Amino acid sequence: MRRSHASAAQAGDETRSAARRFAESAVRIVLEVLDRRRPVPQLAAVADATVVAAVRTLLDAGLVPGHALGVAVPIRVSVALVDARTAEVFAAYARGGRRFAVAARIVRTRSAGWRLTALRIR
């Protein structure tokens, strides 16, 4: 492998691992906010305003999936890179004996690093 290919592969691995670390943290924060173990404004540290507003709406309307079953526990978080700046996140979490899903999009910005820009909870 030529030197340029090796450095590009290494940069891709670093991007993937950074995206995965961010995704795991972001999913945990989202679940803690949905369980009301964290205040909604703390989500703004990792998510865009539209995501924060959507989560606030879910909480205010009582539409959090399976909320009555107990605390949300993340099971698995996976990341698929779309390009060097964008990744798709898919995660599973448990409440009581049931499993639920999270889908999200994260984007890396120059100023703020990785940010959660879209979120879907089922």
C-alpha cells in the first residue's frame, strides 16, 4: 500500500472511532433526558436546536416510548459513516423486558465537533 493510501485509511479509522464515541455518549444523554434523569437543556451540548425541541415535545406530550416500563438502558450503538463529516447512528435500548430503537444522524462541524442533527425514537 502506498503511503497516501495508508494515511487515508488511518484517518478513516480515526473518524469512525470518534463518531462511535460521540454516538455512544449522545445516545446515553438522550435516554437520560427522556427518563428525566437530566434536564432537557443539557441535550443542547450535543444536539441541534431542532433535536432538543423534538425531545422537549416528546416529554411534554408524554409520548416517550415505553416510559412506564422503567429506566432506559442502552444495549448496542452502531455507526455507519456516510462520508468524512456525516454518520448514521442506530441503537437499541431496553425498558423493562422490551427493546426499543433509536436512529440518528450526526454531523461533524469545524466549530463544535460532532453534533446530533436528527433523531428518531421507537
